[in-house]
Amino acid sequence: MKERYVWLWVAVLAPCGWASVMSAEEAERVYLRSVERLMQGDTDVDYTALREAYAVTRPYEAELLARLKARADLFFRMEEWGEASRLGIEMIERNPVFAEAHMLLRGVYQAVDEPEEAAFHGEIARGLIDSVLASGDGRSERTAFAVVDDSEVRMLSRIHGWVESGRSNYIRDGRAWLTLDLIHPEKRTVYFRVLRPLPPEDDDDD
């Protein structure tokens, strides 16, 4: 139980300075308020607002998190629960909306017979997953899935059993987009709108 409060406080204290659809000030308020409620054990938060607020105010660390997740998965398979838990907590300290990390911690706590903590992380993971699923159907730009980063794309791919033949990234209307070309379970293109704002362009006029 003590670990819960440690990672949540670390998550609060790691701001970044970008602004987007939600202003930086509003996003910071939403983020802090949502994390505070989670600290109090209240998992009935607005996960869509929390995900957008995280994307606007916190640093981009998707590649680092992917490496940590790969290591944590290895320790999980080896039943090294202490190391898997340590890495899981490190991941959610860096990104509390990382659903895959919450799912891993749910499994760790189930394995070590800590049902309260397992349920806590399971509820957060479910809220985050439902938020992504409710954001669209991915069949067009207008109904694109809204994702924080590639970890949410991977998560949706596993849920739906997608097999892709390729992907592309592009920028339109000042926002980043991603498409997947599927070959299974049907041939189609899936669209994703990236919530994280683009960094400011460098001034090359000097």
C-alpha cells in the first residue's frame, strides 16, 4: 500500500511545459486533481481527461518505457516478483496512464497474494483501456482513436488481434497522426490521433 503513495507523488512532481487543446494551466489542474483522487483510492476518475492532461504536461518517454516494460515482462515470466514490481512502479512513476504497466502490476500483486493492490491497478488499467476504446473506431480521421503514444496503439492491437502490414506517420492541422494498414482480421486502415502536442518548431531565422 505504501508504494502506491510513493509512485503517485513522483508522478505529480514531473511536469513538462507544452500546451495543446487543453491549456497547460487547465491540464495541470486536471492532472493533479485526478492523481490526488487516485492517491485517496478513488479509481472513478475521468480517465480521458487524465490521459489528455498527462499528454499535455508530462515529458515524452515512450522509448524508455518500452525498454522498461520489456525488462519487467522478462522478470514477470521468471517469477521474479520483486524486480517486476520495482520496474512496474518505475514505469507508472514516469507515466501513471501507462495501462500496460498497471496490468503488469495487477499480475504481480495477484501472484504475491495482495488482492487489494491487484484490484487497484486492475481498475486503473480498465479505466484507461475503456477511455481509449471509447475515443473512436479508427475507421477515418474523423473517428480516429485518440492515443497518448505508441503503447496505447500496441494495447489496442493486442485487444483486437490486429496484424499489420505497415504503418505511417504524418502531421495535419498541427497534430500528429498515425495509421496502421491491417491484413487481419480484415483489410483496412486504422487511424490514430496523437494527443501529445507537437513540440514548438525551432526558429531558423538567425
